[in-house]
Amino acid sequence: MGTKRISFKTNFILTTVFVIGVGFLLLAASHSVGDYWVRIITLMAIYSIMAISYTLVNGVTGIFSLGHAGFIAVGAYTAALLTLPIQQKTMSFFIAPLIWPLNSIQMGFFPATIIAGLVAAFAAFLVGYPSLRVTGDYFAIATLAFAEIIRIVIQNSYSITNGSLGLKGIPPYTNIWWAWGWLLVTIIVIGSLKFSSYGRALRAMSEDTVAAGAMGINVFKHQLMSFVVSGFFAGIGGALYAHWLTTIDPRPTSLGIMLTFFVLIMIVIGGLGSISGAVLGAIFFAFAAQWLRIVESPMNFFGITIPGIPGMSMLIFATVFILIMLFWRRGIMGKDELSWQYIYDHFAKKAGDQD
Amino acid sequence: MKKALLLISIALLMVSVMFGAESVKIGVAFPMTGGIAAFGQMTLNGVKVAQSLYPTVLGKKIELIVADNRSDKTEAANVVSRLIDYNHVVAIIGEIASSHSLAGGSIAEKKHVPMLSPASTNPLVTQGKHYVFRACFIDPFQGHVAAVFAHNYLKAKTAVVFTDVVQDYSVGLANFFIKDFTAMGGKVYREFYQSGDQDFSAQLTDALGKHPDVIYVPGYYPEIALMARQARQLGYTGPFLAGDGAEAPELVKIGGDAVNGVYYTSHFNADAPFTKIGKEFVAKYKEMYKESPSALAALGFDAYLLLRNAIQRANSTNPEKIAEALRNTKHFEGATGYITIDKYGNTIKSAVVNVVKNGKFTYVTTINP
Amino acid sequence: MSHLAQNLINGTLLGGLYALIAIGYTMVYGILRLINFAHGDILMWGVYFALYMVIALSMPWWLGFIVGIVLAGLLGFSVEKVAYRPLRNAPRISALITAIGISFFLESLAVVVFGGIPKSFNIYPKFFNKIVIFNHLRIQMLTFFILGVTFVLLFGVLWLLYRTKTGTAMRAIATDIPTTSLMGANVDNIISLTFIIGSMLAATSGIMWAMRYPQVQPYMGFVPGLKAFIAAVIGGIGSVPGAVVGGFILGMTEILVVGFFPNLAGYRDVFAYVILIVLLMFRPTGIFTVYSEQKV
Amino acid sequence: MIKINNKKDERKDVLRLENLTIKFGGLTAVDSFNGYLKEGELIGLIGPNGAGKTTIFNMITGIYAPTYGTVTFNGIDITGMKPYVITHLGIARTFQNIRLFSDMTVLENVLVAEHSWLQNYKARKILHKHEPEKFPRPHWKPWFWSAVLKTPDYLKMERHMKDYAYELLKAVDLDKFAHLKASALPYGPQRKLEIARALATRPYLLLLDEPAAGMNPQETQELAEFVQDVRKKFSVTILLIEHDMKFVMKICERIYVLDYGKIIAHGVPEEIQNNKRVIEAYLGDESYV
């Protein structure tokens, strides 16, 4: 049982080296793999932010929300409305003009992102405050209903969101550095939260709310806090997404329940409750969505053409999803984190097995 | 063994390089799966007909690279990026749905590669863009055509307009119809629904209380078919008027007898093509697919030809030059009529009005811009 | 006046369809405490089964419908057996996530097997489209058929639950699984039976849905499923009569709101969700209280 | 006829339960329970299965709100307060079926209970009103942000919490398992850990729900010593529910006997042992052997 504990100093140095290493990798990638893959790599970071913020609620805190897409949508719309050039706004809003003061505001990407996060966090507070009074699957349904309400309101508010016409011409600010930079911030903040006294309280609640209450934890307040923090980063993710795609609309397939399902797939693959798992799940999802094009397009094996099967990639994702839930419920990481300690323990165990 | 493999791979590489040198790559970004896969499939059929009729340009073979956007907006942007960056296409025929064209268009714009949408009718798609074009007319024009038709042909005084609040397409058409129809002295009442709705009895009960001369439903065929059925059940016998979203064989399949008397504005009618090339297209299409082409197929056909024509006039496969040539398209003879592209990338061309008669799409009239 | 009456008839019709789906939801929830997200998708598969029985195997329409309904029952049975049974003792959240996964899977599979393009469902006799004019009200024959079937099935289910041994066992399991199994009832069989009945009811509703709105597509089950769940919550989840009442309340509300405030049509779904949320906040047990959840 | 030792007790009341009644639907689970705990006492609450013992615990700790009656703790009426506030005020408990946070380590289990140190603001406010001299006005700190930003303040607090947690674990002899998952512990140590976790909230009053359940006689013996030890070391008042009569008779100063939600006897162990009604109530119950 001689597992050594890695000291804080070693940990810090290794992590710094790792972050710088990833930075160099990204730098190299942005110059060599071409714009298409750079876009996908950027998308990976955006998905990761959405997944981490989702896993904070669904995994770490153990309350099952189905309303994540609602907060992403709030963040996306807020940021987009703040950065859209005024001229573009007047052109886009041809059904009903944009209301004051949004019609005369244009600001930089960074403040817009922060405001998007704050507005999404506020939305999360408004949704969480009533919803958290119910538990379990009722909570899931209540948040799903709230997310749909958010989407429908966006769809019908022509003078604020341009309704079903959506927004276009959003400046393409999101690049690999913004996305991965925000991902780093997200990991640091939510990681720091998870491994603080508050994080312990959240994890305790996820196991047993009654026992946690008996240990003096204000369950409602902590759940709400986790929900609001999650909402903030979902909003950031939404803002990055809007400026990555440059156009957003309130269709169910773009910022609706489908998006929540996708993020759910990511965190189930990665392991509910693990930040590093969420990142791995998101990277896997973004990559596999491209890679699975192979099964959908016709294949040519030495002159024999196998017709592609449309819709196959989603079926594969769904199958993987169910198989994980049935046979491998911890996913890649379970609730653990990919820390140096984890890696060390892993290898120490391997070495031990060989002895 | 290893050597043999190496040799084969080198040979393959050389073949592909040679082949690459001989061909002009054009990307096709359509939804082939997901919610609007049917549209992608129809349009692609038209593109393929065009390719089989005119397979070369500037003495080189035209190679189509089809990429599926899965009816998903994120993927719509990804495939355009993929086509430009990974497949090195010189131009893109693409994106059917307007929201997808908006997502893909911004990538094409950034990369200075011309993108020609066959069927995105939302005015925002080309707005402010230099490299995004379309082969179809835009929503305001279609709304205008419908208003003119309702007023002059149907002699309607009162219209009820059903808007699909979820579809920008429907909102656009409805608004421009209302603007023009009231300007002509008509009276308009509004009702609302959304895609995926299946029960319109509440709105219809309300609408029929207004005794309309025409019901304008600029939506998509599933809802139009259901609405027509329910309206007939509620006793409405008058005409319906719709946009090109009504045009699909399923309209008749779902709607049955109830959709007889549904007029719709469209780009094309296979029974009455009024250009020479249109006739050629219909013949070839029937030969290849054993059925009549849809308007989307005709638009796909025209998109391919417009692009080929632009490459010929540019006498180059340089994307910048192709875009420049596209912008100068004047009175080009396509299957859907004579097409002129204005400086905004939009087309100026005539619209047709068809009607469902005994379960068949029948030509009624042509309305010029 | 006739405007109101017409809307009331339309509302009853929609409500009846919701009610049939909600019964399946409420029965499964009552027994397993599981929101069976896949319920709406089983409905969709039932409709496709019926369609293909009639089109591909050229069965008469009524036989096709019955076979479709039976096959949907089998599908519900297999879903429970393959996906839910192994998770019966797992945390409830895992079961819920799996249910979402199953829903996603059944939809994706339908896209691959049947294609994503809506298919028309014109396989029933024209007789149902006939219209009876009654004092300015126009009522489709289908309306009588749907209402008739709904009420017959509803009373059938109530009879099964309250007048048969199996039904007693079902209600017993709903309160306490371990005790019931001690008392000699085969819990697995009874849970399977619940899924079969629920799925068959959903398929019946789905087929009637397709008769009224004659098109079939892979995502057709999602919205009715969600609405039916809301109906079940309104009525008090776990209560079969509650589900029926909830279904009628919801159907009626939706039709009346759109009928009298046409401008709010865009917000129609919001009403259902707001009803749901308000109810969850203030009376989570619904109209017919069946179970209280406190257990420490 | 209930016999009560009427000797005058000068110690102050830690807990006083008056007419405590709860009804579930038509069923009265606990009927007018009256009882008290003096400072430093170790009191037993016994009765056959389903007599309503755990329900009383749940009412004291705020999990159930009583239908009638009041719970007074240190002179404060805590009836109907939220469980976490009651814990902050100084009542901690264990559970009949061990409810450890099994996915977390032994150390983390204790640290979770110390989390309330950061934010028992509400409880302090209540206490402040009652005993201003004992609880000076609390300084509110944005602990949440400190925790996320890892300010020196927070790190100091965290170190302090860890030190105390180790101290507690040492006291229950579990410090060597600090980094093991709680679920990996054997049964007996899990019981002990649950007590240590309850102690980490720094209670005045400790409620133990069947601490000896599932233990063999030797373990029970050890536990009896351990409980007495805890009372002395942490100067807490203890109320415990137990089935094992020998255990209760041995360590408790007074005993309440409950049957069908009603008190049927109350007194010192000797009195209870010879009470006819208690014997009657326990006759059919196998656990009384």
C-alpha cells in the first residue's frame, strides 16, 4: 500500500509544464493543421466549457438538470447582442427594430463574454430558485421546461432577439486562444471549487442530501450556488459558441434540447462528476462527430462501393451512450480527476502487478 | 510485402495527383441526413443531372465533393470549412436552409471562396457578403408575388395569414405579403402556428370566423397539408396560397383531396419549363430518376450551371475570379428562367404560381419581377 | 357560442390522445419511479409498425393496427428488459439518463431504418374522415372513434387495476417492491406487464394521432410524450384516473388558449410548461394525491 | 403508572420535548412525547420496532416537522427549523443505517461536517439573540470566493479544519485510514467514523441511532466504553436509540421506553428492567434477549 503522495510543489511544477506544453501544441496546431482542424480544436474547447459547467451540476452536485442549453442560449444571445456592429443590427432586425439601449451598444469581446456569463448566471438563479424546491426527476423536468420557456421566449421576442430569424454577422472573435484560454479559466475555477470545502459539501450532497443536511450543510443554498456557477460558465460557453459560429437562432436543433443531449453524452462518456472526464468526453465528441463521417459517406473498397448510411453517426453515439450507462457507468474517469497523483497511482499499481 | 504496399500507395498517390490536376473541385454542402435531408437529396439530384449533362469546364473534369451538414448548424459551418481547407475546392454549391447558409456563408466569406446557395431565400444570407450568392429569389419577392397573385388573380379582398413563428422563412414571406397586400387595399387577419404542430383547429376555427377569400400559409408542406385537411373538415372551401415550401409530393400524400386548390409560388414547374435548357433538364432528369423534377432539383441544376458558366467566363479556377464572374451574371438561361445576379449576390428572375389540381402540381401563371 | 363548442370538441379530442399516452407514463412511474423518456418513441415505433404492416405486408388496416400495437408492446417489454431492469437498483438518476439514452437511440434508429422524411399515414378507411354536421358544429367521425377508444381503454385499465389480481399486485408493487415480492408476486413479470400495457396504450394513441394528423416521422413522439408527462404530473403522477383528467385539462387549455388568444399561439407550449412548473412548486403530488415521497 | 426519579436536578436543560406529536396521514407515529435531557447526561430511548424512536430523532433534527408540540434546545425553540440550522445550533446525529459519504475518503467525511464552520451565520444569529455574551457578533466573510481563489485566509482555515479532523480521527483510532474511501472500512469502524463525523460539527447534543446494531458482543462492549469516552472527552450530552438492552442498561443514566408512539416508562435502568409494561411490550420482540 505504499502509495506516495505527490507534493504540492511537484504538482504545481508538473501542471505548469503541462499547461505550457498544451499551449505550444496549440500554437503548433494553429500553424500547421489548417483552418478546418483549427476550427474543430476550438470547438473542442467550447464543448469542454459547456461539459464542465454541466458536470458541476449533474455530476459533482448530483442534481440532474436538463436545462443547460437554456443558459448556453442566454449567454450566446447576450454576448452576440453586445458585440454585433450597430449597422448589422439595423440590417438584421427588419421585422421589428431592436429596442433601446441594445440598438446603440457595441462593445469588445471580453466584456461581452463576462456580461454574457453574468446574465446566464442570473438566469440560472431565476430558474434554480424555484426548481430546486423539487428533487430528482421532478427537478430534471422542471429545468427542461424552463429551458424550453427560455427558448420559446427568445423565439417570440422579435424586438430583442430577432425571434426566429436569429442573429447573423456576429464578429468571428472566438479563436483557438480565446476558447482554450477560457477553458483554462473554467478548469481552474471549477477545479478549485471542487477541491475546496464547498466542493466537498457538493460531493457529500450528491451522495446523500439528508446526511449532508444533518452535517450542517444548507443543501438548497449550495445547490443553488453550484447551479449559478454552472450557469455562468454555460453562458461563457454560449458566448464563445456564438462568436465561433457567427450566427445563432432559437431552433430546437441548435440551442434547444438537442444541445443538452449532446453535452449530456459528453459528460456520460467522460464520467459524471469529473472535470477532466468532461474535457475528454467533449474532445472525443467533437472529434468523433467528424470522424464518423466515414460511416455516413459511401466507401470504396477496391472498386466495391458500400453506400453510406445516413444518420448512422447519431445511432452510434446513442448506442455508445446506452452501453456506457449499462456496463461502464463510471465512464472514462468516474468521479476521479486526471491528476498527477492519479497517474502516479495508476502506474504504481501497474508496476506492483508485475512484481 | 512492405515494398509492394509502398509501391501501391505511391501509384495510388500518383493517380490521385494526376487526377487532381485534371479536375476542378466544387464542394457541395447539403443536408443529407437529419430533419431536412429530403431537401438535400432533391437538390443534389438536380446537381447530378447538371453534372452528367455538362461534366467539364475549361477542358477539365468537374469533381463534386459532397459533404453532409446533418441538418445541424454547427456542422453547416464545419463542412464549409472542411471543403475549403481540407478538400481545397474552388467554389461551393451550398447550404439549403437559410440558417445553415448564414453559418457556412461567414466561413466562405472569410476564406474568399464563392458559395452559391440554390435555395436559401432569407435576405440576410447574402446581405453584406461578397462571396455568397444564390440561385433563387428572396423572401420579399416571393411575398410580393403572392400578394399580387391573391389580388389580381384570385380577386381576394380578405386574407388570413398563417405564420409559422419558428421559421424565419415563414415570418419573412408573411410580413412582405401583408405589406404588399394591404397596400393594394386588401384586409389581413393573422394567425400563428409553429413547425411540428399538428393541430390547427383552434386557429382555423378563429380564422374561418373572419370569412377569408384566401388563406395564405407561407410554411412547409407537412403543416400546410394538415391545415388544409382540418380546414376542409371545418367547412372551408376557398383557396389556399403558399410559398415554395409547399412543394413536395408529400403535400398530396398527407393532404389527400383536401389540398386541391392549394396555390403556391415557386421557382419552376416541370410541366411548363419556359427555357430550352429547362426542357433539356426535365428530359434528362426523367431519364435518370424516373420521375418529374422538383423545384429544388431545378435550382440545384441552375446552381451548378451558374457556377460552371462563371468559371468559363472567368477563364480561371481562381476563387476570387469566379466570384467576380458570378457577380456579373446577366440574363443567364437556366432551367428556372433567365437569371441575373445583382451586386448584392441576389438573383432577379420570374416566379411561377402552381396549383394542386386532382393531386397534381399544375402550372397557373408566371409573374415577372 | 359555436366557436366555443367547436373548440371544446377539439380540446376533448386532443385531451383524449394525451390521456392515453399519460396512462402509460403514470403506470411506469408509479411502479418504478422512472420517467420513461422513451415512452413517446415507443409510440412512434408503434405507428411505423402499423404503417409497414399495412403497406409492406398488405394487411387490412385494422389487423395492421392491432399487430402494430402488439409489436409496440413487445418493444416496450424489451426496452424494460434490456435497459431498465439491470439498473433497477442503480441510482434513480442513472435510470433517468439511460431512459434519455434509449429515447435518443430509438429516434436515431428510426432515422436509419425508416429515413428522416415524414411519411404519410393514409391507410385507414375514408369513412373516418366523414363529417357530421350537428347544429353548426362539424364533427369528424374520427372524433367519435378516438373518444370511444379512449374511454373503452380507460375503463379497461381501471378494471384491470382495481378488479383483478394482477392489478392488485401492480398497485402493491407501486407502494413497496420488496414486500410485494415477499408476498409471492413475481415482481419482474408484473413490471414487464406494466410496460407492455403502457406501450400498447401509447401505440394506440399514436396510431389515432396519426389518423388525425396523418404523417409519421421519427421525432413525432417527443412532444406528445413530454406533454403527456405533464398531463400525468397535473393529474398526480402514479394515478391512472389523474392521468386521464390531466390529459383532458392540458388538451383543453392548449386549444382554448390558441382559440381565444390567437396572438399567443407562439407561446402555446409555454402554457403547458408554466402549468407544470407552478404545479411542481405548489402541489407536486398533483390533483389526485397518490404517494407521498418522504422516506428517510 | 410511570415512575420517575424525582430527585431535584440542578443542571440546566439541554433538550426539552413537549407534547411532541406527529401524524402521517391517519397514523399517529408519535403521540405527545414529553421528555428532557440535562447537560452532560447519557440517555437511552428504547422500544420495539416501529415504536417511533427514529421519528423522534427526525423531529429533533428537523427532518420532520411535528404536527403538535415543541422542541426546545438550550432554551431556543427549534421546532420546524431546517436540519442544517439545527446542526449549526449544536445537535449532531448518526443514522440507523449508516449514511456515510461512501465515495469520499474517511478524512473528507469528517471535513464535510466541518464545512459548516465557514457559514453557520444564520445559527449564530439565532444564538446571538439568546446568549449575546457567549456568541460575539460574527464577522461575515466571503468564504465562497476565498475558497475558489484560495486566499491565505481560506488556506489557514482549511489547515485548521484538517488538523481538527485528524485530531478527531485519532480519537476514534481511524487516522491511519484517513485516505481510504469510507466504503472500504469494515462495519465497526464505519460506525465510529459516523460518530466522529457528527462530532466534527462541534455539537452540544449527540443523537446516536442504534450505534450497536449489527455488532458482536465484544464490539458492543468496546462501543459502550467508546461512547462513555466520547461523552467525557468532548463534553457532549448524548441521547441514543438502542435495541441491545444490555448495552443501554449498562451506560445510560435514564431511559425512555416507547411503544406505539407513546411513552410507557421512564426512569433509571433498574426501574425500567422491572417495569411490567416494558416487559409486556418487549415480550414478542426477539431483539430483547
